[in-house]
Amino acid sequence: MNTVVYKAVRGSVSALGCVLGAAIIVVAVPVPHAAEPATVSYAGDVGALARLAPYPAVAPVGLPASWQPVSSGLTVGGANGPGTVTWQLGFMTPGGALAALEESNASAAAFIRRMTNDGNPNTALSPADVDGQAWQLSSTPSRDQRSMYRTSPAGFTLVVTGNATWAQLRELAAALHPVAR
């Protein structure tokens, strides 16, 4: 009988040792995380935007490959009200900052206020001239957010915003071109 008990105890201790060893490995070895956000394709949203937008939609063309698209979302109606079409496209810049295009035919003042996080008009800087278009500038220092925005006579508003540099926001704004319908 002693041999049976001895083998049972030895087996239990061995099993307990294996479980504890596995637990130590699970706790001690960190889970790998993605170094960067995943790149998304926004081609589907651009196609839908071209079909649905009641305004001449724009999208970036010719940005360097180092500008990584990380988010895209198209909303019809929603928070901006019935009959509105809103597109958000976010990029990670080469230095790891974020820059986003927000465009909509929603009420311009409310849309700008929301997209700029109640940004303060930046009177220290003149409006930015990008390809002959005047863009107003605002900043929200508490969020390290800079924004450029303009409302088109065609009834839509563009906001380029993020923690990217002013030069990077201008680069994104300069890449905007009409989407073929």
C-alpha cells in the first residue's frame, strides 16, 4: 500500500509542479502587442461616399506610402442629422502622430466645433493657403490638437485635424482631390 500512496503523492507533486511552472511562464512572459495599428483599406468607403454624398466629396490622393491609413468610417444621418453624409479617415504619419480628414454636409459651425474639440481660432497664425483655398486654423492645447477647416460654397465642410504638425496637416489638405462619381 505504501508504494501506491507514494506513487500517487509523487504524481500529484509532479502535476502541481508542472501547473506552477506553466503559471509562472504565463505571468512572466508578456503578451506581444502590435507595434503599430493595423493598416485599413478605405477604398470601399470612398466608393460609397461617391455614390451617397450630396456634395462633391474629396479624398486624399498621392500621400506618401509612409502615411498609414488606420481608420475609416462613413455615416449617413446619425449624430449629424438626417440627410447628412459624414466621412472620417485617419492616418498615422511617418513620425507616429495622427492626422484625420473629417468631411460632411452637416451644419458647418456645429461640425467644426465637434471635430476640433471646441478648438480656439488660432489668431497667431494666418489662415493657411493650400492650393488657392483658405483654411482656418484652430488649436486645442489641452489635447495637443491642431485643426484646419474650410466650408465649401457647395455646402460641405472639411476638417483636417490631429496631433500631427501643421506641416503634416497642410500636406494632408493639399492631397485632397474630388472623388470621381
